[in-house]
Amino acid sequence: MRPELSDAFTVNIAARNPRTIYLQVGVGSFNGIYTSNGTPANNATVNVVSVTVPAAQVGSGTVQTMTTNSTAARSFYDNFVFCNAPAQLYVGGFYRSTANTGAATLTASSPANLVNANGDSIPFNQISWTSSGNGDSGAQPFPAGTFNGATQTIGTINRNQWAESCHTFRYANSNFVASGTYTGRVVYTLSTP
């Protein structure tokens, strides 16, 4: 267990130039570990979160837990096993700067609907998430929520702070829909002032 852990995992990091932000949603890349002078790297992987609803359950209102193809479980901050893949998707990163600026904001942009090959749709607000992390108790930096089919704020990272959460996604399953594979992409963006 992380000794500096109190409620959720946010930790102060040293101010340094150049100003840097790092965001990881699912699988990411890092050269080493942050606490051992590691540095961020690029990773173009797009992870998938999915669920197969049994035919007898379609539209029943029985919430369906989703899983991800992400294998990311360890934090690049200190190599701690923070998330439980494939049930959870890692969401984390840092904002570092010597300038006295505000917090970095994490947003998620989702389309209005998930759509299948026939053009049938499921409103994206049928997908929600809970937020936690191994060893955590209390408020998360990226708390639970529901996609709204637009751009929404997921959370913030204060200047000179590392923050992370693990999201478990759920499909509300409250609409009776035609069979098929429904897809839609959520884009996460971390921006600084």
C-alpha cells in the first residue's frame, strides 16, 4: 500500500521546467517510473470498453458491467498495481510547471449515440462509470459519472500534482434495441491554462 495515500491517489510533484502535462487513459507509455526520474512517452493505442448483453436481458434495465481490452494496471508514478484490468480502465497523469497557473482540466467528448452497421443507435448516456483504485478510500480526482453525448469535464489536476483513478464502466441497458455491434469513440483531453 502507498504510504502517502490518504483518500484517493493524488500526490504533489516537484515544479520543474519545461512545463509538462501527461495523460494516460488505458494503455500508456513512460520511459521508466516517474519517482525514478522517468519521462512520458507517446502511445497511440486506443482501448475498447465493451459488453455483450445476453439476448434475454436486452432492454431489461439490468445494468451490464463492461470490460476493457486494456492491460494497464500499474501506475507509472511508482509502479504500484493501482487498477484491476480488464474490469477497470486506468485514467491518470500529471501537470508540472514552475509558473503560477491554475489546474489542468480533463474532459471527455462522446458522440450523442453509439451506432451499429444498420444505423440503429443507443444514447451514449446509457454508459456510466464508477471510480476507485486499489488501496483508495474517499473522493477520486476523476469521480464517477455518466457520458452526456457531448464534451464534459471529468476532473482536474492541480499544478505540480500527479492524479489517478480507475474507472469501471456500466451499460444501463434500459432501451430495447436491435441486435448488432454498437460503437462510438470517447476522446479524453487534458488541457492547461
